[in-house]
Amino acid sequence: MTTRPTLNPDEPPIFEIGAPGRRGYELPPLDVPAASHDDLGGKVRPGLDGFPEVSEVDVVRHFVRLSRLNYAVDLGLYPLGSCTMKYNPKVNEEVARLDGFARIHPLQPDESVQGALRLMHELERSLAEITGLHRFTLQPVAGAQGELTGIMMVRALLEQRGDPRSVILIPDSAHGTNPASAHISGYRVEQIASNRQGTIDVEALRRRMAPDVAALMLTNPNTLGIFESDIREVCGIVHDRGGLVYMDGANMNALVGVARPGDMGVDVLHLNLHKTFSTPHGGGGPGSGPVGVVRELEPFLPVPVVQREGASFRLEWDRPQSIGKVAAFHGNFGMHVRALAYILSFGPEIRQVAERAVLNANYLRARLSGTFHLPYDSPTLHEVVFDDSRQAPAGVRTMDIAKRLIDYGFHPPTIYFPLIVPGALMIEPTETEPRRELDRFVDAMRAIDREAREEPGKVTSAPHSTPVGRLDEAAAARRPILRWKP
């Protein structure tokens, strides 16, 4: 298989481009007396020293050249496990740019934004139907903030009961933000081990579940891509001792339209609109992490909530048990528009999302399992986790494989996560990838395996086709170089 060369211009930072007096605009002559900095009471900066002086051509060409060095989901497969980096349909972008959505302001009176409020209400009801939960808040602007919001509501309910408790239990395969969210909410975190099948150890949970445990936070499917088949028993164990079950919905792409967390016994979960419901992700964001709850937790939802009264909608602020606001205004409304457009485009056939995501992941699992080691043999759903143990004897490790993939024109998968798999390669193709792209990825991974055995130095010194080779990433994070030096 041949590599796809990457454009490699010697492109300095924009601060190093241009010349004094160069600009991309020309204003008409000033027809009023000029005011000095002092005339304005010192409230205006005297200048913008150090900013680049560049023409429009300089600016456009600079950023277009940089854009051609970036990898994006519009270019090819983005196999980040547990991140669900799927293609974003362009019709969603068109809808979000309609003037009635893009040009409104969150401080407008309710009667002037009825369309937006109706959209938020319909998105909430759609998410409730998909998850089997009672109500949602759309405020959180990221999955991690959704986690924090959910645990804050758990604490509020338990405090109302008179016993906030002190411990949150989290499986060892959990997302890294789960412990942080629990800790910020004032809880002590304890870890629950996984069993040999890669799922939560039910007996370990049963032994630990005591009156000091406020909640269990788990991900289902978990970060190995394995469905927690004992989920109803797990929820029963927690509920019997007065605790609640929080589900991290980052992997909901495997369940949407097929199974509902509320039916499994889950009390609260967050969803990532930028994962399951195909709104822009990461640098193309912003994110959105709505949180759904059972009826008992509804009074604690952040304010305001959208209420329907006949044919009209209003924002309700008078909710004395609410945990308050968790984000400015009403969350990232543009993501709400895109997510509802995505849901409505499928309608009752939205289960195709999960079915095709699971099919694609298992296709990659079947085609790569003879080449890369599969540490857990349990059936997987939307993602699959391999490791580097077959390549390690040649001195090729997970980081090397990831870097070499760049030379083959692919973004690397998630690496070294989950932590319970040493040398993990966590791959999630999502439902939007065609078989041709999956086969190209398989060919690249197999080629890297051959190189690991025949020419390991080619892998351990990768990447070779990028503007910068192998970086000292720790040093780059601690001592970044922000100015270009010729």
C-alpha cells in the first residue's frame, strides 16, 4: 500500500508574515476631528503593538495552507474510540444558519422566540423518548459538564432526603472525567474492578454497596465497547441500598433506537450531541451535553426549563429546588438545532445509526483480529480495543503504530485508553464510514504490522510525511515555542 503524501510548505506563523504598513482594507478619509487616546479618557488602547501587518491575500493564503495540513472528518475516517467522530451532514449546517435561528438573541422575550423554544422542547422530548428518561436539560455545553450537572442533581436529591452520602463508585474502565466530576461535587471516588469478560464485577459491587454510597457512575457500552449485560442487576443492587445510577452516555451511538437506559434502571445520564447526534466536535464545536433524569430528579434540573402551555412555550425560572444555572443562557443553541435536524432526518428509523455503527466496528474487529491482539474476547458493539502485544517484541509500540498511521493518511485511533488495557488501540469507525474506507484502514494497519516485523525502524521513526516529525510531546507541552525561528 502506498502512502498519501501530505502538503508540506514551510509555513511560518502569521506574526512572521507581512511588512509594516501592509493591510487588507482601506478606509475613506476621516471627515471629523481625530480624537486622541487622552481625549477618550484613556478608555481606548493607544495601539495594537505586535500584531501582524498583512494583506488580505497574505491572510487567506496563510490559513488555507494551514487548513490543508489539518485532518478532518470531511477528509476521511476519524477512528477515535469512545469519541464517535462521525461525519456531520451539511443539511444540519444549512438549518442552523437560517436567520430565525442564527440571528436571535437569548435575552429576547419568550413571545418573540417561540420557534426556538419549540425546537428546544421538541429536542428534549426526542431525547427523552430515545433514552427512556423523563426530562432533560439542554444547558450543559460538554459531556464533562453534563456529568457534573448530573452528579450535582444526585447530591441535591440525597440532601433533600437528609443524607447526601460521601462516596461515588466508578468502574475501572470509566471515562477519565467521571472521577473529576464526582470529586468536584464533593464526593470521594472508589473504583470497582472489571471481571475477565471486561464488564463490571457484580459481586465486587454487591460487597461494596453500603449506605455511604451516593451513586454508581458507569458507561454502557463501556470503554471496551462491551455491553454491560448485567445492567439491570447492577441498578437493582444500587437502588436497594438507596443509591442512584448515573450513566455516561458517551457511547450511546451503540444503543440509539435499539435500547433505552431508562428501561435498564438508569436514573440520570448525559448525552453528547457532538457524538451520537452528529453536531460538530472538538475544534469544530462547540459541544453540548444534555442531561436526562427520572421523574424524582426533575425538580433539581437547572433553570430555566422550557414549558409548553397549549400552543405556546415559555422559559420557567421559578423552580426553588433547582441546582441553578450551569451555563450561560440556554446552552449551545446552534447544536440543539443541528441535533434535532439529525434526529428528524431518521425519524423512527434512527436505530439504523446503532445497527450500522455496530456492524462497522465488528467488520474492523473481524478483519484485524488476526493481526492485532484482542485483550478481551467478549462481543463488542460500536468500538473495539486491540493492543500492541504482537508488535512489541520487535520494539514497536502503540505510539509508533499511531504515528505511522499518519503517513498512510489516517488520523490515529485513541491510544493507551482504557487504562485497563496496556498499549491499547481503541478504534471506533461510526456508522458513517463506507466499506471502502474501512478496507483502506485495514490495509494500512496490516501494512504497519508487516513493517513492524520486517522494517521496525520505519515505524518507530514515523511520521515521515508531516511538516514536523516525532515530537517530544512532554517538552512541547511544558515549553511550547510560540514564535517561528528561521
